[in-house]
Amino acid sequence: MRMKHTTALVAGIVAAGIAAPALGQEVLKLPNMSYRTGPFAATGTPHMNGQLDYMTMLNERDGGIGGVRIAFEECETGYNTEKGVECYEKLKSEGALVTQPWSTGITLQVLPRTNVDEIPMYAPGYGFSAMQDGKTFKWAFNPPTSYWDGASMIMQGISDGNLDSLDGKKIAFLHLDHPYGKEPLPLLEAMAETHGFELLPIPVGLTEMQNQSAQWLQIRRERPDFVIMWGWGAMNAGAITEAVKTRYPMEQFVSVWWGAHEPDLNLVGEEAKGYRALSWNFVDSESKLMQDVKTHVVDAGKSQLNQQAGEFDTTAYQRGILMSVILAEAVEAAQEQAGTPMINQEQLRKGLENVNLDEARLAELGAEEMMAPFAMSCSNHTGHASAWMIEWDGTKFVKVSDLLTADRAVIDPLVETAAADYATANQPWQMNDDCAE
Amino acid sequence: MESLHSIFVAPFADMVAAPDFFLQVVWEGLVSGVLYALIALGFVLIFKSSRIFNFAQGIMVVFAALTLVGLHERGVPALLAVPLTLVVMFFLAVAIERVVLRPLVNQPDIILFMATIGVTLFLIGLGETIFGGENKVMITQQLGIPTGSWTMEPFGGFVSIEQKDVTAVVGAVLLVIALLVFLNKSKMGRAIRALGDDHQAALSVGISLSTIWVIVWFISGIIALATGIVWGARAGVSFALEVIALKALPVLMLGGLESVNGAIVGGLAIGVLEKVFEIYWGQPLLGGNTEAWFAYMLALLVLLVRPQGLFGEKIIERV
Amino acid sequence: MFYRVAGQYKTSYQADYALFPVKQDAFLLALILVVAFVVFPLTASDFMYRALLIPVLIYALAALGLNILTGYAGQLSLGTGAFMGVGAYACYKLVTIFPELNIIVAIALSGFFSAAVGVAFGLPSLRIKGFYLAIATLAAQFFLVWLFQKWGWLYNYNASGAIQVPNTQMFGVTVTGARASAMSQYFVVLSVVCIVTFFAINITRGRIGRTWKAVRDMDIAAELVGINLMKAKLSAFFVSSYIVGIAGALFVFLWRGAAEADLFDIQLSFRVLFIAIIGGLGSILGNYLGALLIVALPVIIGTVPAMFGLPISSAMVEHLNTMIIGALIIGFLIVEPHGLARLWAMIREKLIIWPFPH
């Protein structure tokens, strides 16, 4: 018995080893750690569809990037960190150019390895806010904007730019009880101290995402002036339905970008009128970018998206598209710098540092209405794109603010401390000293 | 002194100060209690008739709800989808009896328990393969369940009661009454109870074990569908329910493994107590989320005093 | 024929009680150890270490701990995941408070913390039995995970609420943290597992082990023949939780590298329980066989569609995998309810008398 298992094991591994190179070397391997199953699939799937479809579109329309086709392989994790280890090792052995961990738990495991394995980590719109410090986190990128940036912009949004007007107010922070949900806490605590508002963190456990009656009873009792939501997956829909039930005023309910998810709001429709979210992207289905995706991928039947449910027009799907746009920009920049279309991990890292999505480039892509311009550099791995407040009008989201900008004076010192702490905890930690300030 | 005050005085003062809020808390607790009781009822039925600790009851709830929603998505009208789902649950009961239970007759409890965990995994995989792994929305309106809410304004505040929660409670009560009548009055029900009392004696008077098992699992399937509709209407249909179903365990422990009444009382008690504890003690003093463990700790304390549970039969051991 | 016992005479009871009454068993074990210590390190890739070898060993160790409690002493536990968590958090605190501490010493010490917690939650077992006892361990499971989340001191008040493993060295080689090579981690895990297994075999064969078995088979009868139930049950909780705690520390420090509280949830407990039951309750070998089946097989199945170039999405592979594992559990329980270890024992019997039928 024992020997049988061992041989099966060895056979499986050998076979897996052979299968990998058989795919051929003439592709750019940009795999994604997806989760189309599990409690987080509700928000995960449309993003992953978007990411995949843009890469498919590049393959179909331009034959890839710089003439090399893209292999956007998915490795299913189900948001499970154990599958994350397995996927990471598998993709690494296949020569992945980039890691897209998608879950904060997996990010935690992979981030310290980036310096050793030297594979860039690309966490668009998620990951650690401190990753903006490119000197410390040489291999990690979280464009276009970080959670701390997001929290800062939300506070500006709800106070109409005058943070001191929040003095004496009570702000509830409804978050997933998970590293991701806790991420903005240090910033919010710091802001509460300077601006004199009371911060009330309300955690939602993973098993309670769909039944938040205890949390909303607490909100009903405490009567906070604002509820800021940092949710994901099934949690957002649960919170929105509970908010309607508790008769919490929607104008005081604001979410981070993941809460800008039309299917969650369609559940309650009109009743959620006034609900706002901070979003770094905006739906523009008529843009050249989206129309290209539509012609080359969706209409050609090469997409997994759910057309009946109108997934194409959702903020989440189009956000996924933009995530891949940024990555494709980085690949292009890397190819230009390296002078060869077949880049390696180090060259892609350089490429990510040289992403420059300015107004002109966004217009060229046909995405000028979809996101704000930004650029990354050696020391700035986030880019700090500005974002809009968008509001649910009963059937769709509309922009209700100008572009908001995060308050660097508050965030940067926090980033510096957090990055330094991280480097100390993970000694010996390699800093990137090549960065000019 | 400060801490004693916040534990023993302040919570009660809060309750009195805002009685409308307290009523709302109790109501919310009752509604989750109904769900716990329903899941526990499915457990008890199977345990009574076959001594199997059916871990799969939770996933049967998800599976039934998924089938219902999945059929509707594929164009079956809602009211036809319900009987069709019941047919599916019937075949599931037959399959479980044939494939899992029959070959495992007379095995130790823990092996049967594990087998139901195997069934759980299989059903999760099957459900995801057929219907996809993402969350679904229960077809509440299509089933004719009212979705509005009533607001009462006692004590100068307000208590908001969802009509679908009321439907759930009424439905659950009707289901329980029907079940009790079936168990106590019908021939089949008496056979089930006889089997629960003494396997061999029941067999010797001509009660067919395999028929009864299929029927019992099917009834659990019906309860699962009812639970699935109730809970799905409240919180959507997803595999996360599997973990919530574990709450049925402390309910059972509290009520006693064999007692139908115990399952109902235990479910409602735990639903209300955990909510009240969370709101008045957990959130202000312990940082919240105490609902995750409160039910288990309570059951543990009760068991230390009464090892057979509140309604369980006294255990007599002989060497 | 292959397993010929003829000619191996035993002239004393000592010889009959020896660890390997049959010479071939010792050869087989030696062969496996050679494969584990020499052949794998020469051939394995990072993927094989981190996705197969290390997890199989760690899960087998956790199952071994559980098996002592459930398989030998007959006390059902559904709280293994949380006890692993106690070991992991204890190890994290030890390493951050005393950075000079050798990592092996820290791991060995952290076992005592989980053992203490295990005994505390084992106390109800003196009054509550069977499935009713499972509730006590479930209470431990949910309460401890909640505590890991709420008690900031445990994770040094990290903003993320998660613990991160620092780089630590042993004899000049980095063994934990991101800079450690997979091979060095594998050797540490393998050595710990071998040592613990050796002790576990001997404890379960000895006086304490026999007391546990007596309690398992019928506790009242055991009490009547003069066994102190309290001592027997609590010592089982102690030893079991100690091993589980060590497994938990290894789990985070030599494999995952980081952990948040949810890692130790009920699913982990069930996973370990599967391994113990599929492998065979009341068996040491079974834990390894069970871990191969439950941990390694899904990884291997996951690579199959890609191997044959089947156009199945990776999500679908996961769904099918869950289904297959569920079916396998039912299948194995039907074929051999006493687990893979019994299956091996039967094959061994057959080999001993082969080619004769009786």
C-alpha cells in the first residue's frame, strides 16, 4: 500500500513536470489566482472575467502584447490559503512572470517570498497599503490606489472636504473580520484622533456575512452618523439588505470600491437610493475599450461572463478589465525597456515601475471616462489614482463628486512606519537602494 | 466595582431604557432560532430512527435551496420547481439509503458520522458542479412569499418585522405540527418511533428498515427544503450555510438527541439567548462576534449539570 | 513468500513484544526512511516539497495527535484545528519574546500550551460522553478561534491581525521564514515527525496506552478494574493536544509562513478527523496513509486535466475534486471501516501466507 501511494505520487509529479513546459515557451505567462467558487465568488467572478477578457481581447485583436501571446492561466483557490500555497508553487515552477494573489491571506504568505523568489506581485486595488513604498517592497505593486488612500478619500467625501466638520460625529466602520477588513483601521484611528470623531469598528465574522442582524442591531442602537463598509463577497449584499431593513439612512452609508457592485444593489433596488461608494473606476460600456472587448471577446463567444444578468455593464467587470489594462501597460513598458518582447520577471518589475497611464494614454486606450490617470515609479508602487464618489440612483451608479485625492500628509508617515516594521519583522529584508527619492 | 456594574447592572438598565429595541433583539433571535430548530429537527428525526448523527443535514438545506433556485433559473416556474425539488430530495434519500447506509449497517456511530461527512463533501462538489459555486438569490417573490415589512411603534420607538420572517415562523410551526401529527397518529409514524425505541423488536414485528430509512431521510429532505427557503429568503443561498448548520449541534445537545420538543425549545432558546448576550454583553464588553461560540459554551454548561440534555432520556449504563 | 516469517524464532516474551517481531517490517520501514531522507531530497522540486511532502507530514502528525485521543482513548474531538492554533500562536509568542530561542525548542515548548488548554477542555469528558462530548471540543474550537481574533496580544497587535513567521536559523541554516529553502524545512519537519512518531508508538504500546484502550472499550468496566478514569482521560487529552500543538506550530512556521485566525477553523478540524478515520482509528501507520489520501491525492487529481490537456476550468476541477474526495471517504468506509491501516494489515497477512490460500 505504502509503495503504491508513493509511486502514484512520484508518477503524478513527474507527469505534472512534463506537462508544464509542453505548453510552449513562446507566451507571456501572466497567471491569476482566481476564485470562482466559495463565499467570495459573488464579487470575485466578475473581476476575474474582466481580467481574463481583456487579455483574451489583446490576443485576439493584436496577437498578444508586442507580438507575443498572453497565457492568462487561472489557478482556482476558492479564497483558501492552503490552495494558495499550492497554486503559488505550481505557477512559480511553470515560470510565471507575475503573482496575482487576489486574497489578502495569500498575499500575507507570498509577500515575504517576493524578495527571495523574485517574482513581482501585482495586487490591483487590494493588498497592503504599505506596499506603496517601493524601496521596501521592491517586488510588490498595488496600483492604482491603496486602501489607506481609499479610506482617506471616503472621509473627504463624507465631510465635503472639511474633515474638521466631523468633530464629535460617530462613524461606524463595518468590516470583514479578516486582514483585509482590518487594513484601513490604523489610518482611521489616526484620523479619529486628529479630527475628533468617534470611530466604532464593527467586525463581521466570515460565518456571519449573510446574517448580520447582530451588527445592524448594534448600528441601530449606536446611531452612528456614518457607516463605512469594508466588505467583500457575500457580506456586501447582506449589509445592504440589513441596512434597508434597519431603516438606516442610505445617504450616510458609504462603501469602499468593492461595494460598488450592481447585483448586490439590484436586490433592494429603489430602497438603496442614496447609497454611495468610493470607486476608482466608472462604467462606460460605450467606450472604445469596452467596445473592443465586446466585439473581439464577448460577441465572439469567448467570454465566461453572464450576459443575461447584464454583467458586461457592471462596475466590477469593467474594473477587472482595467486591472488587466494596467498589467498590459506594464508588460508593454517592460518590452520597450528590455528591447525584446520575451521579458522575464525582473524586466516586468521594471515595467510595472514605469507604468504611466496619463490622460493621453487613457484617451488612446479609450478609457478616459473610466479611471483617473496615474503613474508609478521606483519608490511609488501604488500610483495614487484619484477616485469618485458614486451613488446608487435606484437602477445604476452615477458620479456625484469630482475626483477626490488622498491626503498624503497623513498617509505617507503611516506607510513609512508600517514598511519599516515589516522589514524589521522579516529580517534579513532586502531594501531596494537603487531608488532615487 | 466598575466592571461588576457593567456586567450585572448596565445591560439590564439598557433593556429597560429602550424596550422597543429589546423586543427587536428578541424577535431577531427568535427568527434565527426557528432556523436552528428546523435544522435540529432534521437531525433528530434521523437520529431517532437510525442512531445516525447526520452531519449532512446542513448541506441538504443548501442543496435543496440550490436545486429550487437552479430549476427556476432554467425556466421552470416557481410553483412547479418546489415539487420537482421534492422529487430530487426523494431520490437523494433513496440514493443515500442504498449507497451509504445499507452497506454500513451495524457499524460504530463514528463511522456512520464520518460517512455523512463524506455525503456532505460529495453534495458540496455536486452542487457546485451543477449550479456553480457563487451565491444565489432565493426566489422569494416567485414563491408568493410577501417581502414587505410591518412596523409597530410600542414604547415610543419602533419594532420592524419582516413579513417573510413571519411567513417563516408560521411555515415552521405548520411543518412541526404536521410532523408531530404524522409521528404520533399515522401508522408509518408509529413505525418510525418503534424503530427509534428498539431496532430489533421493531424488525421482528415486520417493520421494514430500509423503507423507513428512505422515508425518514425524505422527511428530513422536506424539512431541508423548508429551511432552505426560509433562510435563503433571509440571507441568500450559499455554501456558507453549512457552518451555520453546525449550530444545530448545541441545540441538540441542549434539547437532547432524541427529543423533537427539545429540538424546538432548544433552537428557540439558543437563538434568543445568543442574540441577547451578543447585543448586551458581547458587543459592549467582549468586542463582539460572541455568537460564534455562545451556543456551544451554553450547551457545554448545561451538559455539565445534566449530561443527557434538558429533554434527553436518562442514560443508564451497565457493564 | 515475500513476507516469510518462517525461521524467525522467538525465545522470550521480550522478543515477541519487540517493536518489529517480523524482520521484513523493519526492512520496509528502513526502506521508507531511506526514501524519505535520501531519495526525496535528491529528486523533489519546490512544488513537491511545499504542496505535497511537507503538508502530508504535518497533517499526518496532527492526525496522530487526534488519533491518540479518539482512536486510543475513545474521546471524540472536533476541536483539533483550534488546538493546532494554540500551538502556533504559542510558538509565535515564544519566538517573538525570546528571539534567541532555538526554533525546535520553541516548537517543543509550544506543545505544552496546547496540552494545557486541551486538558482544560478535556475536563468535561469526565462527565459527558460520546457525541455529547463533541460539543465540549466544538466549544473549544469556536471559542479559541474567536480568542485568536480578539486578543491582540497574541498577534503582537499587528494591524492585519495575522501572525508572520520571522526568519530564524538553526546551525547556520535558515529554517523558517521566507528565506528558508523548502528542503531545509522538509528535513526539520521530517525529523520532528519521526521523533514524535517513535514516542507515540511506544506510549501506545505501553502501560498508559493499554489504560487508554481499556477506557475506550468500556470506561465503566475499566473503572471497576481499578483504572483511574480521570488520570487516563486527562493524560490522553494532554498527550494528544501536545502533539496536535506541535503539528500546529510546524503548520505555520515551517509551511505556511503566515496565518490568520480563520486558518484554524472547523474545516481544519474536520480535515484532520478525516485523515485519522480514513487512515484507521487506533493506528499509527494509518495517519500517514490517511494524509496521503486526503492531502496529496487532491493535489495530484488537480494536475490530471492539465496533464491530458482537458479543457476543464480550474474552478470545475475544484468542484470535481470535492466530489471525488467525498465519494472516496464513503467508498473507503464501506470497503474497510477500520481504515487504510487495517487494509494494509490484511494485505500483509496475505503476503505472509502467499502463495498458499490459508
